[in-house]
Amino acid sequence: MKNYDGYGMIAHVYDKLNSEIDYSEWADFNERLFEKYLTARPEIVLDLACGTGSMTLEMVRRGYDMIGVDGSEDMLSVAYDRWIDLCIENEEKGDGEHTLKRPLYLLQDMREFELYGTVGAVLCCLDSINYLIEDSDVERCFSCVHNYLDPDGLFVFDVNTPYKFENIYSDNAYILEDEMLDGNGGDGKRQIYCGWQNHYDRDSGICDFYLSLFEEKDGVYQRSDECQRERCHTAEKLGTMLKNNGFELLGIFGDTDMNEPKADCERYYIVARAKK
Ligand SMILES: C[S@@+](CC[C@H](N)C(=O)[O-])C[C@H]1O[C@@H](n2cnc3c(N)ncnc32)[C@H](O)[C@@H]1O
């Protein structure tokens, strides 16, 4: 198995690039699933492939004891800094640091992670499962998740749909433009541009994303490049793999309002229960 080595170059701008995602609304959805499918609110929750910790921290704010696992040191480093910022913000508001439970961040591969014990729920957000390329990678991941879930524990994840790979990613190119603080402690801003060119191969279901980041520094733009790869996994195949690894499939939704997926739906939200 090849070690995971992605998300080095863009970790520090990742949150800017994904700023349109409403993690608070997404966490509401997670909690509605907990209420619907669990007999009790889970105490410990794993955020698998937690990245920069957006969902981890959203759940920490709601009082959960969180573990975040990710294979990128750079993403976890941002996640840790964000936790410190959250503590400072909390203290300034007078809420007191003691009300927030410090998340445990672990640098591990999601195909072979190890925890200290079991958890009540595992979340895996923003198409992280699509980063698992081989079917055997997905099977390994599902097997680990099952291993570390309490009996009847909940596994909630999402994937990009075949519609999105074929019609939105396809062979398209995009440019994102934004600005971010220059990191010198003042109000100074610097411009960032991120361009990406996709290449989708329908036969293999693999989409390569060639990313180029241009960051302004002292009036000069610095360029860095990274290639990322996702694979399209159909709902049918994921359902079979969940079953193979001891899960009962509870639902596949097309949005966080739990509606049925439509033909042009871009994300499946999948919920499964660990049978033990
Ligand atoms: C699209 S990001 C999503 C991050 C986070 N869940 C979020 O909502 O922002 C995908 C994440 O999966 C992680 N990842 C991809 N493959 C991995 C692997 N094999 N093991 C662990 N983490 C992995 C990346 O480092 C990255 O943080």
C-alpha cells in the first residue's frame, strides 16, 4: 500500500478555498442523524480525514469529545492552530477554556488507523472517501471504522456522485481568486489564485486534479503545484462494501435535509450502522 502524501502545498489556503461550506449546518445534520439512529448521544466521535478540523471543531463546540485522524501533517498543523484560536476566542468571550474538550489529533492513514478504544460515531466529510483509489483501500478503511465503532455505532460519510465526476469535474478548468491575511499579525492582505485543471477518465472512474497556486508576496507571485486524485465510487458499490465489512446501510441522502438523491445530485450522504 502506497503511503498517503497529499495536501502539503494547499493546507494553509485550504479553508479559504472551501469557505462556502457551511459546517455548522452540516453538524446540525450529523446531530439529527445521531438523534434518529442512535439510542444515546455519542460521547466520543471520530472525524476521519479531518483535514484542517472544520467539522472537528464544530463538534467540539457542541460538547463532543473529538478525535481527528488525517494523513497530512500540514492539514493537522492548521487544525491544531485553529483549535488554539478557538480557545483564545472562547476565553475572550468569557466562556472559559474548560467548556471545550481538546480534540485528539492523530497523524494516521485512514486505511489502517488505530485508536485507544471504540467511539460512538465516525464522521468522514467532504468527499474524503473519494481519495481512496482502489476498492481494497475503501474496504480496509471500512473495516477499520467498523473495528473502532461501538456496537450499533454510526458511520456517516459523503462522496461525490458519478454525476459530479462526469458533468462538473469532467475535463474542466477552474480559477479561484481570493485574498487572505498576510500572516504578519497586521491587517495586511495578499492575493491568492488557485487554478485547477481536471482530467476525468470514465473507464477507471479516476479524476486527476492539477492544482496551481499563485500567492502574492511583496508584489511578486510565487507558484506551487500539486496533483490530487479522486475516484468515483458508486452508491451500489459502497453499499456492498459496507455490507462486506459488517455494516447495515441506513440511508443514502441527496442533501443535509435528508431528501432522496436526484439525478443531478452532486453529493451522496451515506449513513450506516456497525452490526456487532
Ligand atoms: C477534501 S479533504 C476533507 C478534509 C475535511 N474532512 C474537511 O471537511 O475539510 C480530504 C482529506 O482527506 C485526507 N486524506 C486523503 N487520503 C487519506 C488517507 N489515505 N489517510 C488519511 N487521510 C487522507 C487529506 O489529507 C485531506 O485532509
